Amino acid sequence: MDKESGRPRLVRAVAAVDSGQVVNPDGLINQIEGAIIQSMSWTLYESVTFDDTRITSIDWQTYPILRFSAVPDSVAVHIINRPGQPFLGSGEAGQGTGGGLDRQCHRQCHRKTVARFAIDAEEDQGRDRRVSGVTV
């Protein structure tokens, strides 16, 4: 937990991936690392803002996403190579645990879990609202 912002911070991510026989280990590691970072951004940062008539988060300056300063200090991917076994898909392997990571982080930080969909009023001319799916 970042004490200044109050925002959860993922410091270290570790994944073990079983995708059958591995043809391209470097490509698989890159795929999983990218998926972990992307799902982290979805879980902790991304949301759409809007006012009474339209979406206001219309570009990369106004849409909140993970920045390089918030990337984990360490991302480790361990491949379970099973020669002779069928090739399995791995694109979703790094993204499937995002919600579980979010709940676990909250349990460790706050010792409880509450699921909710948050709609928080923003103070941008009194009309903008931020909507984000949150599991806390």
C-alpha cells in the first residue's frame, strides 16, 4: 500500500505457466509479463469518466492507466515445459488472476474483502463522474 496516495501497489509478481510443450520460451515469458502488467493496470487504474452527456476520458491524457513509475520492482515468470504434450494457449494465463490478486492484496492490507461496483463523484465542474469496477 502506498502510504501517500493510499493506492495499492504491486511490488512483486510471480507466475508459473504450464502451456504444454514450449516452442518459444522467450516469447512465452514476454507474453505473460505483458499480460500481468496489463491486468494490473485494468485492476488498479483504469476507469472511464463521463459527464451527463458524454465520455470525458477520450485520450491517453485523460484515461487513467498504469505508468512506468508504478510497474512492479520484479516480475518473474517460471515456465513448466512439458515436451511431447500438446501446445496450450497462454495469452490469457497472465490475465486470469487479476481479480484474485486484487482480493488477496486487499485482504493483506485491510484484513477483509468486500465486493462492490464503485461510482465516485469527481469534482470537475461538479458534473464529471468516475466509474470503475472495483473489488476491495
